[in-house]
Amino acid sequence: MKSKLCLAAMCMALAQVCTLAAQVSQFRLGGADGLNWEEQTLINLMVDNTTTPGAIQPLELDPDVNVVTQLRHWTRYRQPIDIDYQEGMPRVWRAIGDVSRPGHVSNPMEFIDGDLNTFYEGRDFQGSGGLGGIWGEFYTLDMGMQIPADRFALVPPQGNDPFFQEPYRPNYKFEAYELTASNDKVAVESQQPPEFRSGVSVASTPEAYYLPLDQLLAKVDQNFDAVIEIDFPLQYLRFFRMRVVPDLPHKFTRYALAELEVYGRGFVPRARWLSQVIDMGDLVNVGVVNFGLSTWRRDGDQFVESPAAKAGINIELKTGLDDGPIAYHSYNDLAQPVEVEKATYAKLKPRVWPWDPPAVGWQGVIADDIHNWSFWSPPIRVSGQRPRVPKGRYIQLQIQLETAALWEFARLDWVSIETSPLLADRVLGEVAAVDQLRPDGKVPQVPAGALTEFILDLRAEFSDAGQQGFDAVRLGLPSAGRVLGLEMGDPLEAVVPDSIVDEGGELAVYLPQMIGPATNDELRLRLATTVYGASDQLRAEVFARQGDSLPQSVEGGDASDELGSDQLRVLVRSGSLESVLSDVVITPAVFTPQGDAINDQVAIEYTLFSVLDAVEVDVELLTLAGQRVQHLSGGVQGAGYHSLQWDGRDEANQLVAPGVYLARIGANTDRGRVVRFGAVAVAY
């Protein structure tokens, strides 16, 4: 259960404006009168919230302070099994990072805790992976994000060996070492333990077990220092791999290691802060995000305000209906993913190896909860913008501070978010072309580049007589368009809108009467617009002209018995865009990948025309919201008929949830990338 904060109980702390005349409230973080940053922190990745009281800014590295001890959320293994792990958290692992062979060194976390009293010491130590000790022992630090680094240190413990009474320094020194580094996350994470490299003997070559990173920072074949300190030119680095080499074949005569340390100078180029889940006390609409941002540079011992500094901010917001934005899954008897509580998930068996079964009792995928939570809003970079997120009771905030210069940074003093009560419990909308009111597969498909007439039906639901309702609709169409007609009532009757205002890319339709708990009328808009892309979504929100309230997003759903799309998204008909990529056919229209050998795969078929040379083709499977679930490579193909098969599994090899997905077929031609879309329905 995430930490929550009830606004109703903390009106003063949140600097809310709670009066009978004003419904809009201000949720505020930071500054003199906002909530404390530290108390609302879920994840802090290189954010400094102590240097300037009430504000946050990127971490500045001190050349005399070990960066490792300044970073939070350290976790173990190259592929962490910590269920709270998120991308950007720092990691440490031994050797290639497999979790089945901890070896003599049971926990490399001891080497990054900043405590010289926690260490490993041993004699005749064989090193990583049995005979791998011939080639040395090595450890990798992932700082989570790039830092401006210029020094690395390996530090043995202080004092004496308790049995032989030999001082650790200098007797426990390493005879040779190598330090490599990288910023290539994909290359580092794709390295495999030796048993997965077919035909390679662990004992045959150093490369069979030890894999250096792509940048060599130091290589010493004869070392005389117990404390190894390596200086290198200041540069942005993320991964460090320290290798120590045995002094005798197959083993280290003595082995003692307490700390792996990293040092640097200047401000980190990127810092990320994620809030806890914040309970707004009730469902609310979200309005404008305001913030106080200033840019600075270091000038000697002082910070000087610098408006021209190349530093800025990204703020993202998402809303939820419950307090858990993360969904945890196990499996049922059919190896299908099923959601479980986090506490239950923590007790399941972790799936570490490819052969671990997707079965009852095993951990499955951890993913964003897309059923009860929205996606992150597009980044807000300028104060006063409004994120287009749906209503929610819970809010989570993500802030990223960025700088392009070593000694410049952006400081966020405070941030506030407008909220107000709902206008209605929910407002449902669905769209269809007038000549296809109930489209196949519930996906409206229209010709590309042609003016098309649409019907948009809206239906509001009210449960509280005090809800304000609305008397205006704002439309975001795929391209410039117009309103052909308006109908209201039950049954629907044609009415004349008070006015229609072009708001620079959006159309605001002012209704002749209020839709609220007393009337609860249905609403139909007849629209004309053109779809130029392969897929687009009609955006709509409702608002009230009078009073102090915020707009409310229209949700895709079953708004009308007459229409049959249950959504606001439309696709372009296959082949209606003139292209070298045409005749897209997807069969069967609905497939059931449940392992019964009946419709277990879907064929994505297409024809390449006018291709002089072979072109590279791939297919991406997307949710209707645009989130990628799988990528299929067709390789290099020539003109003619082609087909790719999808088995209904995502990139984590898990079966996707039932629903409608988009198949985006792309061909890289000498005239650029050509893309076509098709709809794929998955059922169980």
C-alpha cells in the first residue's frame, strides 16, 4: 500500500483555496507553504532537496565525497529481483550478474555502503565462477544515470586479519587490475553468463568469463598499492566495471575488499524525482500545473542566478482510481497472467532463468496498471500548462531536472496543481463514421486524406444532485474540421448551439442548455474532418461556462446504443494511402492464443510494390493507446507477398490481455519510412 495524503484533512498544508464561491483548489509542493519534498518522496534519483530549503535541484558532485554513498535505492544483480526496482535505480553485481552462483562473496552490497567495517576477507580465494578465477574477480556499478566522474577507488578494510594478525594494508593488495566503463545500457544488459555462450569453455579464454566494458579507463599489470585510486579525464559515465586479477593461478592468495568508490565534479546532467501516491480525498478533475523555476550556475564558492543557463525541467502527471499504480501478476493453470496483490507477489517464486515456468506460484510481469491509472501526461516544460489527464482520486507526480552544462542547473522552488470536483461521475463518448455506425471489430476505419462525416455521441452519468454538470464541449479533431449539427434530449432532437468558437486547433461548442443531474440529456455532434495519419483519436472534454470549475475529459466507452465502436479512436483503411506498402490483411480477425492449436497465431500479411531493391520491414504490435507490446522483424524483403506471425505474447514473453491491438507495419525505403496499420483482436 502506497503512502497516501488526504487533502481534506490537510487543507492548510496544501495551500488549498476552499471557499463556497470557489471550487478550484491548489495542491502545492515545496516553497515556504507547501508540502515537504522529502516527506512526499517515493524515488529520488540524484535529486538534492537539502541545499536550498523548500526547493529541489540536481545533485552536485563534490570531488572529495564518494558519489556511491550519496545515491539512494541501491539494489543487487544486473537483473534485480527486488519487486520495487525501477529503471534508473543504481545497481551493483558480481561477475556477469547471474543470481544462482553467489560464490564466496555473498553480498556485493557491502562494497557500496560506505562502511569500512563491512567487507569480505579470505585466503586462497578462487574468484568468480569456479575456473573463472583464472581470469579474475570483477564487479559492476550502475550509477542509474550518467554522472560527471573523474576518479575510481578500490579500498580494502582497515586493521588486521583477526587470525594471522597481518595488516590488511598493504598485505592484502591486488597484483593487477583493470577498470572499464560504458554508457551503453543495452550492451551491458545483454551480456550473458558463459553457460549461455554455446561452444565456449569457461576455462579457455579470458573472454569466456570476463567481459570488459567498451571504454578502458585503466589497466595495471603490476600494482603496489593497497588502496587503488584511478584518476581519468572528467567525463559523463554510467557503468563502471572493476576487475582484479589473481596473484597465483586459479586463486588469490589473499583477498580483502571493503569499498568501491566513485568521485566526480559538477552537476549531474539528469535527475529524477517521483512522488508517493497522493490521495486527493475524492475524484477530481486536474487543471493547470504552475511552478517556480530558476536557473543558476556555480561561480567559485557561490551560486549565481543565470537566466541563459542551458537547464530546464520536465513535469509529468498521472491520475488513478486506486492507490496502486503498479500491477503485479502471477499465472493461472493456462499460463495466462493474472493480477495479484503486491504482498502476495512478494511471496511467489521469482522467475530468474528462461526455463522458469510461467505457472501458478511463480512471479510474473510487473507493469503499470493501465486499467485504473492513466499514462503519464506529455512533459510540461513551461509553467501554466494543463496536462490532459482523466479524472482520478489519486495523483502521482514525476519531475526530471536536466542540464547541458557541467556547472549550470535548474532549481525547482515549488509546484502547484489545480483540482476541482467532478462535473459528472463520468462522461462517455464514442465515435463512428456515418456510413459505418457499427464497425467490424469495434474499430472505425475511414479512407485516408478524404473528408469524412462522423457522429460523436456523449452520455453523462450523475450520482450527486450537487454536481454542476456542463454546457459546453471542446473538441480536438484529427485535422481542421467543422460541426455539421447538434442534437440533444431523449429522444435526440436537432438544436442550435449558442455558438461555436475556433480556439486555434480546437472547437468549443456552447450548448443551448445545461446537461446536469436534473436533465441528464444525451448529446450528439455531427462532425466533418479528415484523417491523414494511419490512426488518430478524437479528443473531447466538457466544461461549464459559469462558476469556478475545471474541464472534465470525455472517456471512450458505450455512450449510445446506435453506435458500436465504444471508443474515440479511428483507423485509416488498409491500402487507402498510396504507398509501396499495401494490401494489408490480418487473419483471423480474432485469434485466441491459449495453446489449444486453434487460432493460436495471427498472420499479418502485406504486399510490397515498386521495390527496386530489398527493404527492411518490421511490425510493431501496439495497444490502442500507442504502447508497444511486441516487435516482429521481417528482415530484408523484396517486392511481392509477405507474412509475419504473432503468437499473442509481449516482449517479456507473456500473453497480452484480451482486447484490440494495432499492427503497425513499417518499411524503410529510399524515400523514407512507410507505415501502415491494421487491427488485431485477441480473445481467450
